[in-house]
Amino acid sequence: MKVSKQMSWLLRHGANEVGLPMDEAGWASIEDVLRQLRLRRSVLEEVVAGNDKHRFEVSGGRIRASQGHSLAGTPVTVEGLERSWTRVVGRTEPLIHGTNRAAAEVIRREGLLPMDRTHVHMASSADDKVGKRYRVQVLLRICPIRLAEAGLELFRSPNGVMLARRVPAEALLD
């Protein structure tokens, strides 16, 4: 398994399973992560710098995944993450969520749910690398004004992914 995938799994999903101490915003000690993954600091720094979607965030002696955490498997909380991200207010431009055709039909009826994750991921534009899944067949447009009208807050993680706890069907533009 590639080191970046190992780090993603550990920081997004597996902290509890392996006993990695982590706070409610997903921060863990770099030393603990190096020890857990049996890595040298230089390798971790290469992975962080080389990730084209900037999935990892480093601050001093700590590291975390920018977003994408499971609800189970880590001490991360929805509220802890939201306090660490930027709250987005007044945005009017549509957001983008990429998916496949089969899922798009269900989403149009039922809206978007984070499933076993903390938040729904969206991109700021169709050109963004972040906030979209691979092998996207359909780009759904989401109205941030309708999100706000539904009482849902919008957040931006440090790597630019736009996030909400859910997206009701009435917030979809297409």
C-alpha cells in the first residue's frame, strides 16, 4: 500500500483501531504517526508536499487529514472539525458534487448524505481537483443559498474542499 494511502487511512479512519491519540479536530502528533507507520520524517514530508489534493495539513509537530473523516474509528467530532474549518457565509455561486449516474438519480430524490463520514464534500467549481470523486459521470450543482435556507452551514477546509453536514434535494439545481 502506498504511504499516502496508509496515512489517509490512519488519519481519516483508523486512529482508534491502532491506538493513535488524536483530538476532536483530527490532529495527531507527527512523532506518533511516524512511529505507527514506521516512517522517516523525510518520507512523511514528501507525501504531504506531493499530494496533489493537499489532503494533509501540518502545523508545528502535528498532522491531520484536511477532511474525509469517518464518524467511527477516530475521536474526531463533527463540531471539532467545523471549529477548525472556515465558515462560508454569503456564497451565491453553485457548488459541485461529482458522482456516478446511478447515485445521481437517488441523490436527486433524497439529497446527499455523508453516509459514514462527517460531511458531504463539494468543489467550488467543475475545474477543482478537490471535492470530487474519481470516475465522475455526473456533476451535480448545489445552491449554497438553498443550503442556508435549510439551516445548513457551509465550510471550507484548508485545501479548498467545501463541506456541509448534508445537502437536501431542494438544494440541488439540476
